[in-house]
Amino acid sequence: QLQLVESGGGLVQPGGSLRLSCAASGFSLDYYNIGWFRQASGKEREGVVCISFSGGVAEYTDSVKGRFTISRDNAKNTVHLQMNSLKPEDTAVYYCAAGSFPALGYYSGSDYYTTWRRPGEYDNWGQGTQVIVSS
């Protein structure tokens, strides 16, 4: 059975840090791009970050650049999301997902289009972990 399990969520004060983990079972993450998405109450699911299957490329949504860092631990079949300087607007359920799409994005002329932000590109999803940033 192919499964992704997130962990590490919780309640943290503004400015604090959390480290989320996404562990896979039943398949190897080596061949998948891994994305983190989040969904706040009453809002659509949004892509936060994605790391390529090689680990050589990572793309972040603008609101988390400089604060969040994604990393792969292929030996443990796990991907981590280090979240620093957390803000109340980071409050959401965080999901990890595995996708076998060929590239995180592509160019059409001089315009760059991201592939990784599309939830439909992913084959497997975790159940989510809640992150609450509040004083």
C-alpha cells in the first residue's frame, strides 16, 4: 500500500519554528517530486514548495521564501519542511504529495509556468498535519 504520512505539526507562537516530516511507505520517494501544500480554513489548497526527485531543484511560493526550507533524506525515505519565523497566516493543514511529473515548471517563450502548484499533477497525498501559529 502506497502511503505518505505527515508529522510535526502543532501549535507555535509567532516567530517560532516547526519541522514537518513526510514519510513514505510502500514506495520509494527517490523517483518523485515532493510538494508541500497547505489549506487554511475557508481557503483553497495552495502550493508551498516542491523539491525535485533529484533534490537539485526546489521552488517556493513567495510568501515563504527565506523562512521555509525543504530537504530530502532518501536514506530514510522522508522529506522535511523546516519552517522558521512562522506567522499567523501560516496557519493551515499542511499536506505532502508525491508526483512523477517531469519538471517543476516550463518556459513558454520568456514566461515561466509552474507545474508543481497543480494538485492534479500529484499521484499520492498524505492525510495532512495541522499547523497553528498563535500567541
